[in-house]
Amino acid sequence: MLPAAHRSLSRSFIRRLSTETNNASHIEQLPPSPPPRQRTRFSPGPRPVQSASSLSPSTQALPYLPPHFGRNQVLSVPDSTRALLEEITNSFNAPIRYAFAYGSGVFRQEGYPAKGPVPLLDFVFAVNHPSHWHSINLHQNPSHYPLHARAFGSSFISKVQDVSPGVWFNAYVPVSGVMIKYGVTAVDNLCSDLLAWNTLYLSGRMHKPIRIIKDDARVRLTQQVNLVSALRVALLTLPENFEETVLFERVAQFSYRGDPRMKLMAENPGKIGNIVRAQGPQFRELYQRLANSLPGVHWASRFSQDSSAKARAALVRKLPATLLGQIESHYISLYSEPSFDSDPSAFWLKVGAEETLPRTIDKELSSIVRWPATVQSLKGIVSAGVGKSIRYGATKVGKWWSSQ
């Protein structure tokens, strides 16, 4: 059963978000799940799947989600890459509810040779019960974890994972002849960040092209909300007319706002441009139909939007809860009239007319990202161990140096 906040998404909202999928002529279908492994004490079999027709509307989690909802999220990759990603994900005995791969090993980026060794492959696995998941994975893949994590066990690992932004990473793990890094998070944590932008750690990564390997209806719905939120924030910080690459660069940079690695030579400063220049078609697939469904927005060869105070106020009021709350607090502290409590509509109309709004949004995005990104960098020493952390940091510094 979904949490109440997630169930509150109205049927009309779901139908509106799905409009862009109904007119598309083609979607790559995700591969069927592999046959279940033999049930063991460490790899319990899944519960039988009930057909939608056998469930009453009151017991269906997402009874009105159309079958092709969110088809813009299913981005194509070469068959060899798809097979490799599926092989790696299916090699884990612990049950994974939603999985995606991202980064230069999946979608090409400028600055990487077209031919050569496969870069480190990055994955995120969303699971129902992290402690149970790590218990199974420790039994199957103890070498994925540093010695101290193996000694303290799955309860310790899940407690470290719970610390914001709620991800545990195992890095430099050899699987299927390649080196991978995979993060484990709870499905609830992922969906919460996609809806509210609590940390922008996972939701920010999912603003950029990803390859879904294992899909889930609840995550697909909340990811569609996340993509629309990214569009609204970008529009509020951009002029009335601009090129589509400007939009792509803007949404790609949200998760880097306030990230300490950008100031500590631990990330390539040209990374955003490298991503956008090589992945324009994927960004277009993710966002174009969604953007054209927003009021006052037109996306053809160039981008145009209604930049009136009324239109901008409407965008602001639909921002993710964390960002909206910070913007609201900022302007409440500045305005004596109109009062937010006495006349919310007039208050937001005044905010929509503010020339300072783009700068305020950038500032508040940085404040959301800064602390979780810093904590996760420190958690890497615990989850990966000192040796792998030094290796990973040295690789990042090397990329920064080569970009100069």
C-alpha cells in the first residue's frame, strides 16, 4: 500500500502526466524479468503476482496508471550494453525492486574515447528492506564490502545507509568482466526524494538520462513528477526564449549545486557540458512531450514560455515541497505586505514578479544539495574503505586535471 502522500496524487493528475505517452509511436519495451531462482533460506521466492483484474480498486496501488505511462523514461541503449546491464543486475540473489544504470559507462559523454575499456559502470538498486537485502548480499558477495562492514553485519550497514541521503555504495566491484559501483537505497527513500527533493541526491541523478533495468510502477510515477519538477525549476530560472541545450544544461546541473566536489578538484568542471553535448537526443526524449504539456510553453526548434508574473507564480506554487518551503520562508521574511497568511494568491503573484527569483532558486538548490552531498562523500570512507576511497578520489582528481 502506498503512503498517503503518494496516494493523494489525483487520477486527473496521472492522466495529465500520461498525455505525452499516448501520442508516441514507439517505445522500447523493458525485458521480461528472468525466471525466479530456486527458493533458499538466503534467497526467498517472490510472492505470486496477482493480475490487475483480480484486485478491487481499493486494493490496487496504482489502479489508474496507464500501461504505457512514462514511456519517455525508457531510453534505448545498444543491445550489448543492455545485455551487460541486465546480466550484472540479475547476478544478485537479493531481491531488487527497481534498478537503473547511469553515467559515462551507459550513455556516451564527451571526453571519453569511443573505443577502449568500459568505464566504471554506475548502478542504483532500490529495495524494500535494506537490512535484509544486505544480509543476503553479504552471504553471496562478501568481497563487495570492506572488512569492517562484514564484521559489523547488515544492521550496521543499513544504519549507515539510513544517514542522509540514504544510500550505501559498494565501489570497484568486479562483475561479469567489468568494474561496477552500485548504490543501495530504500524504495521509500527514493520515492520521497523524487517527490519532495529532500536531498536532490537521487532525484538529481534522475534528471539526467538513465537506463531502467528493473521497473516499478510507483517509482515510474514519482519519477515522472520529478521530471516535471525539474522543468518547472528550469523555466523559472530561464528567460522567455532560449535554445533547448540551455534547458538541458540547467536541469543537468541541479544535483551539482552546492556539491563540495565541484570546489575541491574532485569533479570535472566541464562535466555538465560533456553530458549535454553527447546526450541531446536522450534529454529531448525525456522532456519534450512533458514540456509541451505545460501551460504557456512551446518547444520546437527553440524554446519559448509565458514569462508573466501570473504564469511564473503558478510554476512556483507547484515546486517540490522542500524547495517550495525554502522559497516561501525567504520571501515571507522580506515582505510585510501582502501577508502570506492573509492573501496567499497575492503573495505568490508578487513572488512570480520578483527579478531576484532565479538567484533565490539557485541559492536554495545549493542549500538542499550541500549537506547531503558532503555527508555522502564522508560515508564513502565507511562504505568503500580507505583504499577504495583514495582510489576513487584519485580518479576524480585525474579527470579534473585532464580537463584543465
